[in-house]
Amino acid sequence: MTATAHYPTLKGRVAVVTGGGQGLGRSFVRHFAEQGAIPVIAQRNSEAAIALQKELEGRGHRALAVRTDVSDPASVAELVERTLASFGRIDVLVNNAAMLEDLTIGPFWELPLEEWRRVIDVNVTGTFLCSRAVVPAMQKAQWGRIINLSSTIVLSGRPGYLHYTASKSALIGMTRAMARELGRWNITVNALLPGTTKTDVGRTSAQGDHFERAMREQAIQRVADMSDHARVVLFLCSDDAGFISGQSLLSDGGRNFL
């Protein structure tokens, strides 16, 4: 793992990461564990989540895997109940679960309505349900961190991805509204917009010209890896970022500017 700043205030914090069993989510989980936090791996694919839990426990870390469908209120309620029963607290929520792989890519007038609804259910409603479910524990503790994973696709208007772009755009507005409502309890809410990144799943695991094109448009001339974004998440969840809320942070090597 790439060298990372140490945040002592994360030690013992319970961090729920949706979609935590693969890709960016798995990187977030591993980085939290290395900081001494207790990651909860909320993943629809329970086998991936359990495998990651065992990996972390084998390295001396505490972790919990919970099979979770973020679009299902009952499943989200079970996630929170099991987390509180196991650890008695929820300090951090990273809303990372999203639909992207296997989506229909094409003109928006040709996108299936059912697919549109499913993307919104997971990417937007899932963020709402998970955030709503963890807030009481954070309010009780008078401390909390919520990170919503948006995307730099909202800045480019990339053709063929209207359903995904709409869902990730919604998260920016939600982040601002949630930050306003939760600030009185010392709960911060921020959005992270990762750029083109080498991951280990699906489309974003592809090599070649896709990454070369992105790199040519960046100020920093290299391709991002998952730890680049994980380190930003750690900072936002630490006490060092306690006065930052409602913000949308780009992590894209200077390809876009706000």
C-alpha cells in the first residue's frame, strides 16, 4: 500500500463503506483498517465482502462484512442494526455503492426506462437510505462523517451516460443540503469526484488508449490509482477536515477545475 498520512483520530472509528468489497470501496476499506478504524464492508456480493473481512482479520484488524442491497430499506436497516450490535457506534459512512458496470451505453432516448430507474434506485436512493439510517447514531455521538462518491463525469457531460451522469449530479446537490442540515451535530458531508482510475473491476480495469487520453488532459501526467482517492477520503474523515463540509472535491490530477 502506498505511504499514507497517519490520522490518530480515526483509530477505533467505525466506518461503513457501501460497495466495500471491490474496486474503490475495497481500497477505502483497507485504508481505514490500516488507520486503526473498524471498517464495515457493505456489499451485495457477500462472498467478496466476507473474503475481505477474513483478509483484514488475518492482518490483525477488526472488520465486519454485511450483505447489503442499498436500494432496499430493510437491507439497509439490517446493516445499521448489525453494525450497532457489533460495535455500538457508526462514525463514518462512505456512500460508494453504484451501478456503472454492464449499463446500456447510448443516446438517452434509447435507454431502457427500467435501467434508468435501477440506476437512480442504487446511486441516489441508496445514498439517501444509508445516510438516513446512520444519522441517529451520529447525532447521538455529536460527530460524524459522510462521504458521497460522485464522479467527474458530471463536469464533462459524456455522451451515452445520461442515467449515470444524472445520478452522480444528484449527489452533489444532496451533499450540500445534507451538510446544511447536519452541521449542528458536528457531522460533515462532502462529495468526492474521482477521475479516470485504474481499478480491478469492470470497464475501469481496461488498459490502453482510454487511460492515455485521460492522462494527456491532466495537469499531473500519470494515471490515478485507487489509493489516490482513498487518501482523500481518510483526510475528509479525520478531525483535520472538521471544518470542511458541503464541498465537492475533485481527485482527477487537474483534468477539470471548479
